[in-house]
Amino acid sequence: MSAELAQGLHHEGAATRSRSASLRTRLVLALGPATVLAGVGWSLVQPWRLTILHPYHQGFWWLVSEPPLYVVVVGIVFRLVVAPALAADLDRRS
Amino acid sequence: MPHAEMVHWWFGAGILMVALLSLSEAVVGPDVWAMRPWRRYLWPGLAFLMGVLMWPVMTFYTNSTIHMVAHGSWAQTMMLAGASELGLASGKLRSQWWRLCTVLMMLVSGGAFIVHEQQHWLFSRAAFLHHAMGWTLIAGAVFPLLRARRPQSTFAVAGFASVLLVLTVMLFCDRDTAAVFGHISQSAGVPHR
């Protein structure tokens, strides 16, 4: 194999890897917002699951229990704590 | 005391986080995932913590002996699975067969879901979901088993994450007494929420 051909193949491989990593980076960064969106969507479809919207005559535990908000919080925590470092590592590896 | 379904929702939030961590591990691959040591400890640590938190559930939600046995065995195997995965993450455990502890955890958890629900599938939503979650976990145990054989398998990690996502949805759907598919037993109690 000539040096030129080998270099061309090497560049092609690097470009493919880079494209794949970029797609995966976007996917990792989108996981958190997608989860937040799911939580917001759920609260719109089933607003009665959020007792904070109708807080009168609710006990303490019912006011603490806001399942759609839990989903939103998990998405935010994942996006802020896990995703940035993971995306940076993925970019560095590619 | 919080209602039983609230506890399901809290654990649902924890399992959702484990599912997101596993899903992102499947996306980036095990090598990139392991580049930062703290990240390797995330989901095993969370699994261990949920095992610890299962003890108060066992203590305060002991409706019957079978409830106590189910929640107690659940707590033990969740802690065992979390601890073995922590050992693998730190490098103190080297054999990938330690992942069989996660298989055991899923089988015991599935069994616990099924045996501590004394009612039939369509008695109420909680009864239906307990059966569904139990069988989902038992069937889903194939993914950690696959990972014990092939630690680098993306399919195994993604499958595990998918099982946890399905489990999360079912946990969040759980209500103490509510109809399922428009049906609820007359002896189930007053439907709420």
C-alpha cells in the first residue's frame, strides 16, 4: 500500500470516527433535556399529579410527592452533573 | 406516614437516574465511561444506596410476613449488587462473574414484586403493576447475565437501561387503589387519584 493511500484511509477513518463521536456527544447532551421534556409533558397531560397546583387541603406527604417534578429534577441533575464531563471525554477520545 | 405509592415514586426517580447513567454508558461505550473514576461509581453507589433505603421500607411497611421477607431480601440483594459493582469499578474485584450479583438482585427483586402481591393481575392497578414489574425484572435479568459473559457488550448495557426505563414508568404509574384497563375489584377499596 502506498503512503499516500494509507494516509488517505487514515484521514477517512478519523473523519468517520469524529462524525460518530459528534453524534454520540449530541445524544448524551440531549438525554437530560429529553427527560426534562418528558416530565413537563407528563405534568401537562396529568396536571392532577402535581399537588403543588392545587395545594389546599393536601397533607405534607402529598405536597412532597410531585412525580413529574421528580422526572424534571433527574433530567436537570443528569444534564448538569454527568453529561458535560461525558461529552468532553467523548470529544477528547475521538 | 407516606402512602405506599409515594415510596414507589421515590424509588422510581432513583431508578430513572440509574437508567440514564446506563443509557449514556451504552451510548459512549465502556472505555469512555471509565475515563473518570468518579463516574464508574455512580450507578453502583446509587444501587447500594437504594438497597440501604429499602430497610426503612421493610421496617415501616410491614403489612405481613411476606412483605417483610420480600422487602428484606430485596434490600440485601440490592446492597450486594451495588457492592459487587462498586468492587468491580474500583478494581478490587477482577472477575466479571461478580456481575451475577446483579442478575441475582433482579431475579430476587422480580420474585419479591410477585410474591408480596397477593391479588390477581386485574384486581387493581397496583396489583397489575406488581405482577408486570416482577416479570419484567425476571426477564430483564438476561441483560446483566449477558454482560457477565461479555463485559464490553453495548447491547447488554442498553438492554439493562431499557429494562430500568420500563420499570421507572411502571413505578410512576403505581397507585394504591386505582382502576386498571377500566376495571377495579369491589374489594380493592375507594379509588383515588
